[in-house]
Amino acid sequence: MKLKISRREFMKISGAAAAGLMLSNIADTNNNHTPVAHAKGAVNYAGRQIPLLYEADICVVGGGPAGVAAAYTAGKKGASAVIIEKGITLGGLQTMGNVIPCMTTWAPDSDTDYVREVKKRLGQYGIAYDDHNEKSEVGIWTNPEVMSLIYDELCQEAKVEILYNTTLVDTIMKDDSISVCIVQTIAGLMAVKAKTFIDCSGDAILARSAKIPCECGFEKTGKNQPMSFRFEMGGIDIDRVYQYVTLELGDDFCPTKPPHYEFAEARHRTKQYILEQFMVDGIKSGELTEADAEYMQAFTIVGKPGHVSMNCPELPLEFSASDPLTYSRGVRAGRQMIHRLSQYFIKHMPGFENAYLAKEASMLGARESWRIKGKFYMTEDDYHNQSRFPDAVARTAWFIDAHGEKVSEKLPKGAYYEIPYRALITNEVPNLIVAGRCISASFILQASMRIQLTCMSIGEAAGIAAAWGIKNRIPANSIRWEEIPENLRSYVSR
């Protein structure tokens, strides 16, 4: 007997079968790297049974410089770790936001083991990471594509699972601790379970979900630091730019020569930049707006001859890093600014005659948004007093770089302040550590500690503490960093 079905019914049945097969394959896939992958079970969330996607010792939210450092270090210390990453590239703003190169800490002996490892690997890929010039503000000359590859390799070696295209939605609490992260995946809502959670989101998203008290913006105004929408230009004759800016105009802003080269301009500062007139001419001609010309900076990209990363445009303060609507409007406004700036440089800057717009960043460059209020709250006084702490996890001396509000003088040569572990933990949630730019600090102090190398060292310490706490059955917010054996710590205060 033949069963008659319509073409539409056949397509429905075929589609359902294919979907079932796909979901079956997803559920059955197992990664031999990790102790538990695609864990069985489900959790109750908002009246629904949400499938458990993954279970690990440590869950890191955010795969930027701090997040990779935390997960990699925890993995190397014997803990299983998973990263929840909303993009498809590790590195966060460093890679997707085109925020390169890494600025120096200005602090002597600030490199921790993880930072040294990253530098070593850059060298192995032929990226000359260090310009060896003590006057330069650059700590590592990097390349976004190489950095993302290195981060993938580090995580693979440490057996870290990465959940790409996965966004934190909510947390489930058990008593006072985080039990589960609810995440949005390509397969729908799923759950990730861990013993310890590390928030490296940059925006304290996990901490806020767990009801941790936070601050956002400058305490005096409520405004965040302005965001940038960085872009990359190619086809540039870098030597000709150097000849024009440094030799012909006499601009001494950059102490180094190509291939490690930068040029910059900023208006309404105490210091007048030589290239300010170049940008003002664009305002007068109608090719640029006042906002376009407010701030401009460009860095060469090692390994990509003829390319520069443009650290601009700087978006007006009406576009906020913490407001979904104005943030989104800032994307559109920033894209228009990018095209005006790129066309102006092509028409008027010597060396840019054959240049082109090569790439837009895939993230806006948020310098500051939410910051937790942890067990220790760092302030500007810690910068000026060069504070030291027995539980210090990192040191830095990068100046207070609060765009739109305050730029401080540098600390004396050789001076620095330290960042305590207590600024990474909270009183409210025992199994939460926060690393990166959203640790417990005031708006002004955060403007100093937010640079990538410092965030890497903070993330490294978070990974060490999380793994050590799990091994010794000590909650993350009860760990005394100074009681971890010195040979296991990434940084020891001296």
C-alpha cells in the first residue's frame, strides 16, 4: 500500500527529521579535551526545563585579555574551565575592537608569567612585540589576527572549552552562590554549571546578574568615558607619512620609527599637537565635523605593512557605553565619522594617496562602564600614594587616562601602585571573582588600571585563585592571596 503525502507534508517531515538528527548530533558530540562536555541533565529556569550544555570547575564570562588569561591559567593549574564568549573571536576589544597595540604599564617588572608567555608567542609568529624605547607608551606592538590565533592556541593547550556565539542571559543562585549561568546559544537557551565563576565581561554583566552592587560612570556626572569606533586603513606609504609628520612638520610625538610608528592629535588639551591644524583645516573646508577632529590617533600594525589602526573617531558623550539606545545610535554616527575621516586622510595626508578603508571594528571601544563595589574599593589616592598591598595581584603606573574628564601627570620613573585581590571579590557572592576593567575601583582610578597588560595580569591572578580555591575547598571571596604559596602566585608584593 502506497502512502500518499503532499510535497508540503514531505518537506515538514524531512525538516523535522533533519532538525532531530542535528540536535541528536549536538547532544552526542563529546570533546575529549575536557572532563565534562555537553553534560546530561537540565535545570529549572522561569518555569522551563533548560538543557545543561556544559559543566566545569570554572566558568569565565568574556573572552577578552582578562578572560583568556583567567581560563588559560586555571586550566594550567589543573582545573577544567569554560569561556562564554558572545563573539567568534577571543581577545575582546583587543581583536574585535581593533584596540592595538597594548599600552605599557610604565611600572618596572610588571610582566607576570602569562604576559611573558603572550610576548614569547608573538615573537614566535614574527611579531616584534617590544620597541625597546623607554619613552614609548607602547608595551607590545601587536596584530589582531595573530593575537586571536594565539588565544585559541593557549586555550586549546590548557584544555579550555570555548562557547562562541554564546551570550549570558541570567544566573541561577543557590543560597548566596552562583549555581548556573543561563546562556543564549545557536540552539536556544541552555545552562552552564560551575563551582566558581569569573566575570571578565568588561561590563560586570555576570556580577550585576548576581545582584552585586555596582557603579557606572563618573561619580560627579554619571557619564561614562567616551567610546571609540576604531578602524583600519591599508595601502599607506608609512615611510612617507613618517617623513611628512616627523621630519617635515617636526612632530616629536612618536619616539620611534617605522615599522613601530604612531601619530596623533587631540584638541582642547593643555598641550597643542602639531597635527591639530591639519584637522582644523578639515573643519574649515566642511569635510570634517568638530566631533571628527576632536581626537585622532593612528598606530602601525606589525605584520601588516602599509596598514594602520586608527584610534578614532571618539564618539561624543551623548552616545553612552551603558545605554542600549544611544550605544546603538553611536554605531551609526561612528560609521559616518569613519568614512569622513578616511576620505579626508586619503585626500590630504601625504602617504595616504593610495590608501583605503580596510576594516571597521566589530565592537565599539568602551573604556569604562559598570564597576563592582568589592571588598576593597580603589581610588585616585591609591595612584598618587603608590599604594602597596600584601594581597597585590598586579602593579601598574599607567597614568590616569580618563577621556573627557582628567588626564594626570605620570608617576615618577620607577614608581607604581598595586592592585589587591580584595578588589576582585565581593562580600555578597562567595564563588565570584571579577577581573579586567570592571573590578572594584573609582571612575578615575579605573582610568589608569584599564589597560590590556594590567587586565591580563589581573585575569591571570583570578584563574590562579579560582583553581587554588577549588582544590583547597576555599570559597573565592575567602581566599587570602598572600596565603597562597609564593611559587604558585603570579605576583608577590615586595
